[in-house]
Amino acid sequence: MKFPYGIADFGKIRQNGYFYQDRTHLIPQLEAAGEQLLFLRPRRFGKSLLLSMLEHYYDINQADSFASLFGDLAIGQNPTPLHNRYFILHWDFSLVKMQGDVREIEAALHRCLNQAIDVCAYNYKLAVSITQEDAIYSLGNLLKAVRASGHKIYLFIDEYDNFANEIRMARKDQYEALLYGEGLFKTVFKAVKAAAGQGLDRVFITGVSPVALSDITSGYNVATNIYLEPRFNALCGFTEAEISDLLNTLAQEASFTWSVEEALAIMRTFYNGYCFNERQPETVYNPTLSLYFLRVLVEVGYYPDEMLDDNLAMDRKRLLFIAGLLEGETLLVDALSQEQGLVISRLSRRFGAETMLKQERDRDTIISLLYYFGILTLGGIVGLNKLAMKIPNLVSRSLYIEQLQDIYLSSAEDRQSLSNVPDGLFLKGDLQPVCEFIETRLFPVLSNRDYRWSNELAIKVIFMMVLFNDRVYMMVSEAEVQHGYADLSLIVRPDMRRFQALDLVLEFKYLGLKEMGLSGEEVKSRSSEALSRIPLVAEKLKEAREQVSRYGQVLKSRYNLTTITGFAVVALGLERIVFERIE
């Protein structure tokens, strides 16, 4: 089986025998949804391949290839009347160069649109006059030629918000000039709206967020938003059943050292969890990361060492942007620590530049933006019809942890310690060096911050920053165990068990200095044994010890483990840590 990693050309995939997960059964539903559709998904989530599939389906030039491209797919058995009926015009806004001032960006946009118009005219042998300085005029000429031919255009716009999102983060004046008033970006979409019925019949738009669309609403207010509809939840991405079927097929093709069950467990932990409708119980896998994993599995016979594909590294820029916002750092900590996720009253569907460029932003808006970036996802309805927004999987969680590491452990010495200090815990169950590192390197920094670090959930985040190692472990935060939640579990990846690392479960408690009636100096001066004998500390250790014992048994059964090493951990303010090891 060949996996089309990085290939977004539907024709190439089908003609060269690459794997394709059939989504053509949804074409009739897309047609019924509206004539101008807006579909949003995070970066690298298969939107371009979706457009390519639709273009091949509707392109009049592909009529002779319909049987070879679609014959064995769902739509091939029962095509709609619109198949192979259109001239295709494709605009890709990610190709617009953003260098220079507003005039240079506008010129780049004109060139990008004109080139696409010229390609369309060439493909369908239309005589169209191209005006290099005015793509809107060129579009008008194309529409006249199309009407004269007796056919109609289906316009596909890929990454409509790409260049707008990029300049929005750095260049406020250019963004406003391009989208506000009679800015060129807004004018382009006004022209698309006016073209309906004048040779343009249908429009399909993809993007990441609704930010730019909000600013051009008065120019383009005719699109039907389908990105939150439950029937299109898996329009892009893989379901667990599909991933399971793929792994079973691969296991039958040749003899491998991996099992379907363990491969599925790894993929579920790292890549599953995305949900695009609050009432949709089924989550989907990131398609790019899944194909990356499967391609490596087929080619070399074992799992990738690095579970995060470098092609998704740009997501780090998104979190860096969020972390730099007022209270953005707090939001990152809360996302990692909160059991039910971040709760918002509603998902923001329209927020323009005026909102995004303000120094202080509404918390719901920031969380909504992280959802559109794919770094948070819908986690269900909680409370009085509010939404829980959760980190979807371990790959996304790693981005949060890396961002906090950059904030609090940015020195070369800290980075070197991060690569060495946890080894004693991982190989021998020695937690002391980890605690000493936190006490000497992190607590002094965090004690000068605000109160958000002064609770057991924040202590868990601190340990996550120090212990995170996805090359060896599947780190699971708040794993549901017997109607409770294990604070932090580190389960060795099946392919890394040759290193004989320990499976771990940690339970955290926190006691404030005032609660104990001790000063920071008094806590620092006492030995760990003496601190453990303080009644309040002993009580917390006992509570954590009981939870570790109970959760450890369930985790052993869940992951088929012979042993698991547990730790009851109590933080005493931001001064000291005491712990007990539980086998």
C-alpha cells in the first residue's frame, strides 16, 4: 500500500495507485448544502485534497476520466447530475507574496488571480483579455467568455485567509488597508458575489479561521458556513474505524514486528481527538500526521521516532503568538492543567481585525482562535450549555509544553538539564533529581509570578515541562480511571520498551505555607523526612498514595503492564517537594 503523504492532487493519487480514503459519498450533501460554501479546518488537515477531488469531479475536461477516477468510489455508483458540467477556476491565496508595502501586496494578489484566470481560459480554450494591474477586470472578461460558451464556472478558493492571517499578526496597517473600506481583498469578494448568475454558478471556499471573512462580510455575505455541521465532521480526517481497517490491511500484507492493537493505541494517543461539532461524539485523526506515521511504518517497518511531523512546526508560531498576548501564558497553563478543558460560553464565529489587533482580547475569542488553529478542539457541552475546549492529543499537548519550556527553561544550561535530569526517574525510579531541579530552577522563577502556579494542577504542569519525552513515553494527563483521574501517567511506547524504561504514574497534592503555618525559610531548612512527618503533609501523602495504588492497577490492566511505578508527590508552596515511591 502506498500512502500519498504530502500529495494533494486527487488525479495523481488515483492514477498512481495511492491510498485514498473515500469521501465522495458526501458530494450530494455538499451540493444540497448551498451554492457558495465555506469550510474551515486547521492547517494540514486535507482541505487541498478535498478541493482537488471536487475539481476532478466537476471539471468538464475530466469527463472521459470519470470511470477511472471515480468508478470504484461511492459517487461512481450513483453520480449527481452536476458531475463534469463546469469550467473550473481555482484561486490559491497561500501563493500571494506578502513582502513589501500595501501596494506591493496588492500587485502580488492581482498577479496570483490573473494567473489562475489565464490558466482557466487556456484549459477551456477561451479568448480572454488579461489586465495585469486589475484582476477584477480580468475576471469580468473571463465571465463574459464563459457565458458565450454556454457553460458555467465552479470557483474553488483555497486558503482564503492565509496571507491575511500572516500579515494580521505583524502588520496592522497593511491588514486594514487590504480589508477595510474598499480594500482589494474585500473588493475581490464583492466581485465574486456579483458574479453569481453571470457565469459563476458555485463557489467552495476553504480556510483556517473566519477572521478575514468577518472583515469582508459587507462585501461577501452569501456563503453558507458548513464547517460546524455534524454531517461534515469527518469530511477531512480519518475516523478510528478507518485507521483500524488500514492497520489490519497492512498487517496482512507482510510480516511486521508491530501489532495492530499497539499501533492503534499509539496513533490514538498522538493523533486522534479532533471534533468539529459539540454534539458529534466521534472524533477524527489528523490526516497529515496519520499518513506520516503510516508511510514510515510501511517503508521501514517500525514507528517514527518523532511523532510530530516537521510540516506542522508552523503551529508553534500560533502558540507563540497566543503566549505573547495579555494573559496568554495563563491560558496555556490552564489548557494543560484543567481536567475538563477550557470552558467558554460560545465558539466565536466572527471576529475581525479590530478585535484581534487589540492588546486586550476576550478570553473566549483567544480560545476560539486556538480551536481554528487545531490546537484546541470541541470537548462537549458542560454546565448550562457551555463548551469545553480540550487539547486534542499528545502531539498538540507537546506544542503547549514546548512553549512553556521556552518561557521558563530557555537557557542552554536548563535545556541540557532537561535532557539528562529525568533519566534517573525513567530508568531507576529516582525522582529526587527531578524534584531538586524543580526546587532550584523553576520554583524561584515561578514564585515571582502570580497565584496561578499555587495549586496542585499547576504543579502537574511543572512536572510535565520537566518530564515530557514523546520519543520514549506516551504522556497522559488526567487519564480517566474508575470514575477518577490519574494526574499524570507516563506509559512507555511499545516500540521503546527495549530501553527498559519504567512505566510511571504520579499523583500531585499542594499545601500552601500559610495552611501549614510555616515560613519559606522554615520549609527550606527541614529535611524531607521531617517535612513528611508534618500531619498535614502526611495526610496529603496518604491520600495521594491511595490514589496511585488504585489508579496504577487499572493502568496496568489497560496497557497490559507487568509493573508500574507510582509516586505520591506533595508540593509545599513553591519551596519544597516531598514524595513517596509506590510499587
